[in-house]
Amino acid sequence: MTTVTRALAVPSASAHFEPVTIERRALRDHDIRIDIAYAGICHSDIHQVREEWGPAVFPMVPGHEIAGVVSEVGSAVTRHKVGDRVGVGCMVDSCGQCEQCLAGHENFCQVKTVWTYNDTYPDGEITQGGYSQQIVVAEDFAVKIPDSMELDVAAPLLCAGVTVYNPLKRWGAGPGKKVAVVGMGGLGHMAVKIAAAMGSEVTVLSQTTSKEADGRAFGAVDYRATADGSVYSELRGTFDLVINTVSADVPLDRFLRMLRPFGAVVNVGLPTNPQQVRIGSLTSGDKVLTGSNIGGIPITQEMLDFCGEHGIAATVETISADEVDKAYDRVVNSDVRYRFVIDVSTIPAT
């Protein structure tokens, strides 16, 4: 039978969050029910809630950085058991049979990736996310959180962590490699920690040096302010990999010139405006300009295991349910170090 749980929802794009009750579906054979402990606030939540990426489905319960404990399992579940500490990220279903799904790239399902909120299952069920006290998902879309990691600091890894781990691994971050991280917000601070743990020499490129002490504590060996335009010429030909985590307009040609031959600039932020680049910036040195979009379930689990082994977690500010509207404004103003996490036990009854 279906269950009712407390949640935080926005009734429309212009509205504030309000406590509501929502229904979660009855467990299917391969489903698990998760008692959510914490939900991270991702900037993409704000884009969706405010319809900055197009029309949305309201009322909406956002949240795709979910950490909690399994409280019930379906009759055919084999991957998880009651009491397991698990996380749910940006997606909750896919076809499971196409070339991309079979390769572990469920985020690129050729039939349909079902996103954790503001989406619908093939049967028409509307997805509602992690700003709630329970969620029901197919067992294959929950990943195990290492016992060494607290749930509050694990939650942001389900999006921010895999978003940067995936391109760092794909483009060869590691010993002997120099990696620049552009921006040190929710994504950037995780990129610094993970790249350093992989053995890379990490430099942070940020507008100012206001977060330099944190950056160096997270593992960076250098920290440069891009407001001083001379940094681009000083660091020309320096890096094997540049991970751009910001969603603002950025000087891509300048970042490409900072690469060594055969290097790559990888964009994980999503600027609103079209970006321009000179083709000569690519051909001069056989350089690559590319993007990366989260990651599938296998690499998400790999990322969590890596972070557990290396003592890496998000740096968070835990908030209560009544602080979410204010937190959204602070995220937009880059006023958070470095990820907000909602304690969903504070969602009041309606």
C-alpha cells in the first residue's frame, strides 16, 4: 500500500517552500523504502524550482542529494537490506536494457532516464525528490554509503561528488598531472579534495582569494585570483586538465591556453548564455573542450568508495526546514561554504 510522508514543496515557481504531505508508492518487488536523514541543496534545484531551465511540474519536491537508511525492502531485493545506509542521486529509473544502461551510463539511457524530481515514470507517476522524510526507489538506483562517512556530509556527494569525480577519472587526474579547478563552491571544493586525493597537483582559479585558506586545506598547492587578468598569461601552458565548475560566462579561450598539449577543459557548470571559442585554441596543442554530466550508478558507487577510503566528504552547513528559502538566496549569492544540507527531521507536520 502507498504511504504518506512529510515533505517540503513549492506550489509554483514564485512561491516559498511549505510543508506538505505526499504519497510514496507501494513497494514493488525490486523497490526499497528509505527513511531520509539529509538532503543536499544543489544549484540545479534552484534552477528547476524557479523554472530557469523551462516549464516545471508543480507542486514540486526537489532534492537529488539524498542520504538515509533502508527501512523496508521488496520481496525480490538482493542489493540492500533493512538498516543499510544508502544514497540516491539525480536519477531513479532507466530502461536497464539499452546500450548506455548496460554500460553503466543510466544517465544517458536511450529510452528514458527518470530524474529524481520534476519528471515522470513511464506509467505517469510524478517523481518527487529528497526534501522529504521517505522515498521509494528501485534497488538498482540506491548506492551504499561507506560506514566511515556521516550521512549529512555524504548527501552532497550524490550529485556534487560524482559530477567532478567522473571527469577527473576519465581525463586522467593523478600523480604527475596538474589540475586547475575553476570556482570553489559546492562542486569546486569537492573537485579540489578529490583531485588532490588522486595525487594531482591542484590549483584553484577563483575570482578572489577569499577562500584561499580553505582551498589549501582541501589539498590545493596554489590559489589564484582570476580578477587579476595576468594570471592567464602567467599560467599559460601549465595544466593537463581544467575542471570548470562555474555556471557564469567564462573565457574558454584563456582556459584552453592554460593547457599543456593534449590537455582538456571540462565544463560541469551550465552557463545560461552560449559560449564562444576560437577553433585555433583547440588545434594549437591538440586540446579538448568538453563537458560532463553527473555519472551512472557504477561510477557513483566507485566515487563513494573512493571518498570513504580517502576520508573525503563534503563540507556542509546543516539547516532546518524553515531555512530553505533563505538558503536558496544564499546559494545564488555564493554565500555558502560549501553545501547546504537539510535535516529533514525538522519538516513539520501539516
